[in-house]
Amino acid sequence: MRANRIATGLLSLLPLVLAACTIIPAPDFSAAVASASTAADHQRIADFYGQKASGYEDEAAWHEKNANSYGGYPRGPVSFVSHCHSLQEGFTAAAKEARSLEKAHRQMAAGLSN
């Protein structure tokens, strides 16, 4: 029983891990971050993180909606609810981090445009 819960928990993280892999954009993004020196450079990076954050927020909302749907079943599978909540929390955390990066790059852009 405990092994099933552990396996279910690990499998519930798989979509989040796969989604996290999508945060790596074109190979030149690392170079763009490393060489960002103008307000426009930082604005482009901020826009990218803003788009990623919006996607993560949408994913979190979708998983919350699914968790609520499963929760309405009188004898519903609790593991599905846990799975949805786990993914919701992961995407919410990813969105928060992306928003922080977006804000930091917008501040850098503002500092360079003065």
C-alpha cells in the first residue's frame, strides 16, 4: 500500500518535470541572458518570463479545477485529487518564480533606461 502511494506520488511529478523542461527556450536564450546589457535586452527577457508565468498560472488553475471535479465524487479516487493538488502547487511555485524573474529584469531594464 505504501509502495503504491510512493509510486503514485512519483508519477504525479512526471508531468511537472516534463513541463519544467519546456522552460528552456532556444539555445541562444542563455547567451541572451548572459549578454543582456540594454534596457531592450532585459525587457525581452522579462516578457519571456511573463509569458512562462502566465502559462504556469493557467496550468495551476486547470489542475485546481480538475481536483475540484474529482473531489465531488462520493467514492472518488483520492490519489487523483492528490495528484491534481500536487501539480497545482508545483505550477503555482513555478509561476511565482517566473514572476520574480520577470520583475527583476523589468527593474534592470528601468535602471538602464535612466
